[in-house]
Amino acid sequence: MSVKRITICGEPILRKKCRNVQNIDQELIKLLDDMAETMSKRSGIGLAAPQVDEDIRVIVAGELPEGDEEEEEITLHRLINPRIIEQEGEVEGIEGCLSLPTLHGTVLRPGRVVVEAITPDGDEVQIEGEGLLARCLSHEIDHLNGTLFIDRVEEDSLAWMVPDEDEESGYRWVATTIEEARARFEKLIEKRRENQ
Ligand code: ZN
């Protein structure tokens, strides 16, 4: 398994409508493993293929254990051609995205979703998610259609999470706008290009 480079808001692949997967082959299995590795290294709870520069419909989504037993591992769903077949309710929650580093904002998401998908073994599955898992599945499936959380965010809630040793939490929030965020990510992309 290897850790992949994560694409940044402003790179065209994040705005593409991704293709359905036709064949499950070794290359696809490796991609899913690399996505799982990349997600856990970067402390994400979900990742979609365009975030590792692939325009195909696959996602990984972590399901946190119920209760607060710290030792329990998260369950990782590797999903091919996922689609939401049922959704219910609307819940506000704070969201971030590895492709929009340190940016957060409030997004309305369904409180419950049922997702139909194919597993790497070729089996058709239905996954029901509530709360954080519903949010994660909805966010990742959005990526496959070129939609980012800033397209759905309540704009006056947008803020950067800035490390700050003086704060008890270790960080503070700095309010921003979509335009300012876009400009900052453009600069980040430029900087990466220069360093290549
Ligand atoms: Zn994301």
C-alpha cells in the first residue's frame, strides 16, 4: 500500500463527473488499498477517487465504533459505484475535507442514508448510515459528481482552523469566505507545482 498525493480544490479533476467502474481488477483493488492508507495517514474519515487523481466512482468511508472504546478499530467500507438509494431528514454539522485543507463549515446533510454499492469482492451491498456515517457517505458520493462541501456550505460559517498554543483546544477559528478560500488553494496549487 502507498500513500497518494491528495488533489486540492482548484484542480479540475475535483470538478469532474466520475465514470462508473466496469471491471474490478488488481489495479482497482490496489487503488482502494492506497486510498484507505492515504485516508488513515491523513486522519480523514472518508476519501473519494478524484481526491487521489482518479476520475472513477469509488470511495472509502470509515465507520466509527459505537460507544467510546478507544481500542476499537474503525470499520472501513470500500465502495465501488456507490449511490444513495434512500435518504431521510436534514442535519447540520461541521465538515472539512482533505482537498480543502484546514477549511471547515456548516453543511446540511441527510440524517440517514442507504447506499447501494459493489464491494471489491464483486458483491452488491446496501449500507445504512446515520449521523456521521450518513454525512461521510453523502460527502464522498458528492465528490464523484464534482461537488465539494463549499458548494453546500452555509457561507457565514466558513472558517480556517489555525493552530494556536494559547487556546485550550490547540487551535482557533478564523472566519473566511469562499472567494478567499479559493484564492488560497490556488496559491497552494502553484506552490506545489514550483516544488515539483
Ligand atoms: Zn472531501
